[in-house]
Amino acid sequence: MPRPSAPRASLQSSAEAAEAAFYEALQAADVDALMQVWADDDDLVCVHPGGPRIVGAAAIRSSFEQLLAGGALRIVPERVLRSVSLGCAVHNVVERVVMQSQPGEQQFAFVLATNAYTKTPDGWRMVLHHASPATAHEVAEVMTMPERLH
């Protein structure tokens, strides 16, 4: 059941804009901005790589507070496949997670994520973020596929 709508910092005019705001908030370790992307709904779902299903805004906020307690996450979305209808958009994303191994040296991990958005009176909002660790083989396969827009 939807909760009463709280004032929003900004309306997201498209699912792409909502997704950009989501990844910007992760890179800034800004939980408030990150939660502005999520819909006002009790049935929100988030699954972090290797983690359990998290349901509801309060539980999702708590999970991101824990995840971002160590600072910003440098996650770069790549190879986005989009499926969009009138009021719903599903994006399948390869997330490149940038890790600092030694000064001046970076390593990468890859995550396969699905982000679902719904169009609300407050603009496009996230209702699902499901992320799974990706193997090198899976990433290589996805990176060789042509990008498509639906």
C-alpha cells in the first residue's frame, strides 16, 4: 500500500534520469539522495550482491546506510539494456565497481544489476534494484553483445 507522498527534492523526468541520480548518490555516499530515487511504496525490493531480499523503504535505507558507512562506492553503469512501456521501465546494467588496490592502482569488479522503475506523480521512481556478482565469463559475454534500446 502506498504511503502518503513526501515532498521530493526533484522530479525525475525519465527512468534514465532516475538511474543517473541513483548512481550519482552511490558515488557521493548520499543516502538521502539515493532514497529520493525510490518510490513511495511498501513493496520496494532490493537485493545486494550475495545478499538476501530486502523489502520496504526503511529496510532498504538501512541496508544502504550500512553499505555506504565506509564511504562512497565508485560504481559506473555500463552496457545498459532498456525495456520501457508507458509506466514501467526495466534496465539491465553491468556495474563496473572501481576499487583502489594501491595508490595509483585500480582494480575492477563487475556486478550484473536489474533496476526497475515506475512512473508516478512524482516522476520516475525505482521499485527494484537486484544486483548479483558477475563472473569474468559473464562480463565478457555481455560486453561483446551489441547495445540495444527498446
